[in-house]
Amino acid sequence: MKISSAYIHIPFCQQICHYCDFVKFFYDEKAADQYLEALEIEMDGYVPGAKQVMKTIYVGGGTPTVLTAAQLEKLLKMIDGHFDIDKCEEYTFEANPGDLDQEKADLLAKYGVNRISLGVQTFDNTLLEELGRVHKEEDVYLNIDRLRHAGIDNISIDLMYGLPNQSVELFEESVDKALELNLPHYSSYSLQIEPKTVFHQRYKKGELSKPPEEDEVEMYHLLQKKLREEGIYHYEISNFSRPGYESEHNLTYWDNAYYYGIGAGAHGYLPGKRTINIRPLPAYLKKVFEDGKPVLHEEPVELKEMMEEEMFLGLRKMEGVSRARFKEKYDRDPDEVFGGAVDTLIDRGLLEEDGGYIKLTEQGKLFGNDVFASFLID
Amino acid sequence: MTTQIKKENVRNFSIIAHIDHGKSTLADRILEKTKALTQREMKEQFLDGMDLERERGITIKLNAVQLNYTSAADEDYLFHLIDTPGHVDFTYEVSRSLAACEGAILVVDAVQGIEAQTLANVYLALENELEIIPVINKIDLPGADPDRIKQEIEDVIGIDASEAILASAKDGVGIDEILERIVTDIPAPAGAKENPTKGLIFDSLYDSYKGVIAYTCIREGSIRVGDKIRMMAKGKEFEVTEIGVFRPEPTPVKELIVGDVGYLTASIKNIGDSQVGDTITLVKNPAAEPLPGYKRMNPMVYCGMFPVDSNSYNDLRDALERLQLNDSSLQFEAETSQALGFGFRTGFLGMLHMEIIQERIEREFNIDLITTAPSVIYNVILTDGTEKQVDNPSMMPDNQKLEEVQEPYVKATVMVPNEYVGPVMELCQRKRGNFVDMKYLDDNRVNIIYDIPLSEIVYDFFDTLKSQTRGYASFDYEFIGNRTSDLVKMEILLNGDTIDALSFIVHKDFAFERGKQITEKLKDLIPRQQFEVPVQAAIGNKIVARSTIKAMKKNVLSKCYGGDVSRKRKLLEKQKEGKKRMKMVGSVEVPQEAFMSVLEINDD
């Protein structure tokens, strides 16, 4: 299997969100200039010669659009120089509603970016402020207009639920507003309070509380129902789209396929190993300028891990895991590999098997981790 | 003779101190000064050999080190420093090691003064007629008040403190003076080489190559390699294979004679055959009487120990057997619990002893354990007149079959500054204590004595005491016998099933309150399951309290973490590990801590 996806990380932000634990730093023009140089060196390492054909490219962050127009163009040219954009099916940039002006939107379109993932999170201005986001509700509409004006219609937005002080009604308002935008793709995930974030600090001090689990479940059900009614189907635990607009790039993760991970803290999956890049910016830069290889460590992925991951990643997809495909790929039946795990989970009402596909039930979607953990072999 | 030094120049002593008052540091300095160790060889606190000891800052097993010292008058002396454990669980071992000495250095913290533990050990030393050299340590600390402490030593202990040595073991101050005073104040051991041999065993440990290594102090006569010896309490006989002294590493010698302190091995397979306090004599020309003071140590506290993974049952038995080789006071027998499966009922001298054994099993033998709440031994008289001993609450007969239940009581001595008398008395009352006496030791400190059921102090009494007196209270207790109490068995039901391992014995007057607290506590401790779980407390058939663990609604990470699959994997592995540490009890997953929780109740 060849490598036909790439993830490129831009670790800069105007402001740090209170819940974010990705690799990010306050934007600094000089640092960003250096970083772009480093990215180019790292890319050269993976793609030294002619442009490589990619099925998907995903530029995430941080906030890629925090770069100045000039820096953004440099980045776009660089990607264009290494990968065959004409043949790329899906070329996504993450953007924040706050910092996408028309110039940048046009630039993205000009260089072949054909999909944007907007970090909207919620349409409620008070909640936005509590999350530490810079943008306001109005910015979302403005940005979507600019993107459409530039010719990019394939837009996805992120919505969060289970936020502190978020009621089911408040979430419903956001979902309604999101649907009014008539977009082809929506991602929605519940807030996780991660270590080393502002939220975690507050949570530990007891200053922050999440809505009760019951409410979160209600929000999730509400989300599924409202989107289904609009013809937007649920294709992965936290992703919804109109048919044909699934995120091909995210599916490479769930399909257990290979991808490059480029940039500080980026993760990649190459034949036989997962790569994890150095996270701190200075250390990342130093290593790239030294030898072009900023990989902090590599985790070997042997047959056992591959089979486990096939299940716990694949089951995130609503279509589930094909028994036949599994057999074809590993020459063994899942029951042989995982003992009675599938049957036990079917008995517990968390999995079902339908047309040769093993997949989560409605209850299973709520208890995904219990299902996934059952596919770790002792 | 082990050295060229005559018996008149031998000094056997030990150091008495409260935890944290600097005993181990002082021992280190003495070892340094007598060049038993070079600075480079020294690990901090050399005498505390086990990792666990060093981490907890306490001494568990005793040590005896031989030191050479040249006095100011240029005469050579041989010192034996016998280290003692500093915890109330090990009082008997302390008393035996003191019995091997003629003198003791009493270390008192220059700021904190005398503590109950110090007092208890000083009394043990006085009982053994030891010469006591008071040392006021940590005089470098701000707030050090040596004059006040001297006064306290005189008032509280009643010994002359006018010549107390002012020291700072940390900075090496006063060490020379201490060494000189050992020479001048502590008498040489009595006894004669010609008398029938008597060696006091003050500690023993098990070595997988040599068998039992008995630490002994020769009070009369001598022992050589090849001698046939007899353990006087048990009557068993062995042939001595090795004799040695600690310098501080074990160093073989040909003979130990009266006054010497060292070790011997004799292919002894079972540590129970070489019990602390026993007397060694020679089969040929045996002593008529053993040395006084031998006592068989009986466990005071019992708990159930179960492997989390039932496949580890045999490993757990092996671990307990191995630990028992080294610790004859540890007792265990097989136990079966409906909730926890196969395990062992295990007896300990006290709570610290129990914690140490648990930790060693988990750490050294790598077995995940579930331990049930500790219990004391109840003496039960049934309606049919028969009597039995119950060390496991789940084995307590039904309440209607009970004529009378007796429980062990202890005399608890608490020493505190004046202003905490109120909280201490309140705590003791709440723990069903009966007031015995209160004595003002000086203007500031009070000694409060209560008779309290042992079951009330085994768990968190000391911690509560410390927190309610801002750390100022010190505490000691001794067993005084059984007394009749109005006790009932309380059972806990999860999802309708009685969980035997959660049963406990409680006084009738406290039963309802306890039931309420424990059901609430379990509700918080047991994670939500995929269904609702009622938690009930019952006495007989009567439910006295109830709480409900609500059903879990979701467990899924919706966030995708970009392509960070390693992280997802780690989270799932962690979840899986977490589950392994849970025990399936009926249909409910219960975490290990829950089984100890029956005693962890805040009384306020």
C-alpha cells in the first residue's frame, strides 16, 4: 500500500483556546518564517524528487490561517512544489472564523485547496468567550461568504457539545444555526478536559463543571436526529455529511491507511511504524536544521497492532468493519484473532453484524471506548 | 575472640527516638565517625536497608553494627550499635533489641520535644535497666529550645538531663561528645565466658542460601562454628555453620563470646524456629534457664487478601510464604469469599505491618491485591454456650445466635499541647473510648489516657488524631484485654447481592449512621455501570440505609486527535488496565479501594 495522504501541522494561534491540547504556540512572525523553512526541509525528506500524487492533503493546527497572506502563499507554493495538487482529490485547510479575510480565501482557492474545515465550535457568543475563542458568531457568516465567493463550497464546521454552562437548548440553537448554513459536512464532538489546558486547571480547582452525562447524551441524540432529518448522514462517531462529502482524509485514519505527518508534533503512519514528531518549536526547528528528521520516536506497528487498530479505528465508522476485508488483509477471521469479543459485544447490545459488516449499535456509539478496548489483545 | 579488645571495653547500645527526630541520621554520623563507612560508601541512612524503609523513613528490621572506636584517652573500644524499629506495631521487637544493650541514646527533637512513642520506648529501656544518655538533636533548627526540652526530659521521664548533649546530627555537631559518653556512661556487658552459653535472639531474617540468619547478643559463654545449639523456647537443635559480625557488612568470625553482638546461621529452614526473644544455648553444657522476656507474638489485626487476577492465587501463596520466612509474626490461612474468590485471611501485628506487607507483595512480587478492611479478633459466646474466635466479619454468626461479643481493648496514651485537649477527648469519645486519666506533664503538655476498642483505632485513628491536632499529638497504645460490647454485623448489598467481603462489625449505637455513611461512600467510589445499582446496608434482614449508583450514560471519545492513533491506543489501554484493577462482583465492577472503604469514614 502506498502513502497517499499527508497531514501538515501549523502550530500557531492568535489566542490559545482553553480546552486545546494540540501543539500550538502564540503566533510570532519571525518564528513562523523559520517554521515554514523547516517544513520545506522536512517535506524534502519525504518527497525528495518529483511531485508525489496524493489522494488527500490536510493542513491543520493550531491555526493555519493565522499566517500572513505572504506566509500562507509560501506554504501553499511549497505544498504545490512537493505534491501533485491537480490529482489530489481532497485538499483541506483548517481555518478559524476570526482570521480568514478575502485575500487569504482567494489564495487558498488559487492554489487548489478545495475543502475548508472551520472551527466554529458554537454559535453562542458567551460560550465562545468562555472557550477562549477570538471569533464571534458574525465572523462565521462572513467567512463562509468569503469562501464561497472564492469558489470553495465544500465547507465543514466543528461544533462542540458538553461545554461548561451549555444547556441542551443552547446546543440545539447552535445546531439549528449550523444547519441553516446548508453545508455539506459537520463534525461534532464533546468537550474533553485534557491535562495541561486552562480548563483542566479550573476543573481541578472545582471552578469548572461539565453538564451532566444525561444532558450530553441528549445533545448527541439531538444532533443525530436533526442532521438525519436534513439528509445529512452519520458516517463516523463524530462526523456527518451529505453523501459524497465524507472527509476522505479523516477516513484514511479510520481505514488504517498510511499518511505522512509533517510539522511540530505531527503524527504519521508509514509502513511498519507510527511516527511522532518533536513537539516544542525550538527543538523541532533545531532538529530539522540539523538533519531534516524531526521524528521524536517511532512506534513499531506489527501484525498484532495492525489488527487491533483495524478494529478500534474501523469501528468508529458507522458502516463498521467488513469481515471479508479483514480476512483478505490479514488472512484470518476477526473471531480467530479476538476470541469471542465480537459475540460478547453483540450480546451486550454494543455491536451488531449486518451484511458482513461488524458495526456499533446506537448503544455502542455511546460506549465506543468499551467496545474499542475489547479489541486490544492481551 | 572476635577482636583483640577485652570485654571491659565493649559497649552495646541502641538509639531511641521518635520517627523524624533524627535517629537514622545520627546513626549515619556515628558510622562515619568510627570509619565503619567512608563518606563515599554511605548511602543516606545506611541502617535502613529496605527500599521501603528508606521511602517511609522508618526502620522495619533491626540491624546491629560493630564499630571500632578509639577514645579521647587513646584506648580502643568495640561498640555494637543495635538499631530498633520506631513504630508502635513493633514494640516487642524494640524491647528485645533493647534487652541486648546496656545503654541507650535517647534522641529528642529540640523543637518538638518528647512524644508518646519516645516515652514508650524510654520506659522499655528503663525496664531493661539501660543507662540512658539524653541527646537533644536538631539544635540548628530555628525554634530549637534545648532548655525547655531538658526540663521536659526531667519532668516527663524523670531522668537527669543536666548533662544532655546538644547535637545536630545533620551538621555533625555533638557527635564526638556522644561517642565519649558511650565510653564513660554505658557499662560493659556483664556475664562470663565460663558460664553456660546464653545468646539472645533479637532479630532474624531469612536468606535463600544460608537459611535463617539469627542476630544474637551473647550474654553468657560463647559460640563457635560447629557447635550444636538449642533454641530454648522450642527445643529445636541445629549445628552452627557460620558466625559473624557486622562491620557493617556481614563478616565471618570463628567465635562469638560474651558481650559480642553478631549473627549465626545453622541451616535453619524455618524462621519460626529462630524466634525473636528466644535464647540460644549449647547442647553440651546447656544453660538451666533462658534469658527472661520471651513472648510469642500474636497478630492483632486481620484482613482478607485476594489477588485481583484469580490466576495469581498460587503466586500470592508463594509470596506470603516467602515473606513469612522472614517475619514469623505474619500469619495466613486460605479464605474463600463469594465476592472475591480464593484468597488468604492474613494476620498482622498492626496496621503499619499490614500496609508494609501489602506493599511488598505488590511491589516485590508484582501481584495486584484486593484487601478487605482490617478486623480485630472478636471473642464470641453463642446462645448455646459455646465460644469461638472470629477474625473475619463475614464469619460472624447471625445476630440472634449471639449471646455476647467481646472485643479487644487497648490503653491509648495521647500526648498533646493543652489547646488540643478538647478535640482529642472528643475524638476518643467518638471512638467509643472510656476516659481513664489526664495528666499535665508541664505548663503546656497533657497526657491523656483512654481505654478504646482496638477496632476503633486500627484504621484511621492516628491520621484523624494528627489532623485534628495539627500534627502535634503523639500516640501509643497497649493491649489490655477483651471487653463485652454491644456489637452487630452489618452487611452490604450491591444490586441486591450480599457482598461478604464488605461486611463489618459495628457498635449498635453507631450502626445506622455508619450504614448511611458507607452506602454514600460506596456510591461515590464505585464507578457508574451500564445499569443502575442500588447499594444497601443491612443488619440481619433489615435494610438500614440505601443509596443508588446511577447508570453510566456514555463512554466514548468523540475527539479524533488528528492522526494521533498512539494516543488513542494509550487511552484505550489505560481503560483496559483500569478494568483489570476492578473486580467483577456479581454483575458489578468494584474497584479495589471499595473493600477498604468500610473503615474510611469521616466522622465529622
